[in-house]
Amino acid sequence: MKSDLFRLNGAVQHDPAIDAWMKNHAAELGSIAQRWFQVMRKCGDEVRELIHDGCPVACLGDVPFAYVDVFTAHVNVGFFQGAALPDPARLLQGAGKFMRHIKLKPGTPNNEAALTTLIHTAYADIKTRIENG
């Protein structure tokens, strides 16, 4: 499967703007976002990050694979190629051509193992897409 990949300029190893974003979202929802962004950061040594469309984005080089965003009552953990990801736990929401997300709400149980797997799978998927052109 060969396709053009969405690319972003300016991704760096550790973006101080993300630290500031996290401080601005320090309440319970921000804590949820920070936790899952840390999982993204730890996917590999090649992970880069930046703020795009107002939220933290994790990239492999200049190709984004996942993001977090805080809303009034929930956090989205999103995947740029989410439509192509295996989702046996059926967590992903959305009907776009590529992107999918998961809504996390405070006090609501989440399938943390399945979400962790999705993040790592998204990273592996984007790595394969980059390596195969």
C-alpha cells in the first residue's frame, strides 16, 4: 500500500511548547492527556513532537502518528492513520478517511492495555509506511 503521507515541519526531540501546553491543562483532563502523551514519547528514540492545530502531536521524523487534545469534558487520543489500525477492542471512533480517536473521560474506566497497544501499533504502522515509501 503506497500513499502520500501527511508531513509536518518543525518536529523536535522535546518541544518546550508541549510542556507549556501541559501546564495550561494541569487539571484532571490535562493529567490524562499528559499520561498518554508520555506513552507516545516512549515509543522509540526517533519520536519527535510539536504543537499542531493547538495540540501536542507525536511524530516519527516529520510524519505524525498520534496526538492528544483536551476538551471541556474529555480528552481525545487520536491517530493520524487510525482507520488502518487493527482495533480488536473497538475503541476507535470517527468516520474520516484516515484519522480516528478515542475519547477518555475522568472517572470512566478505560481499556488501558488496548489503548497502549493502539499507540504502539500506530508508531509501528507509521514506521512501516515511511520505510516502504
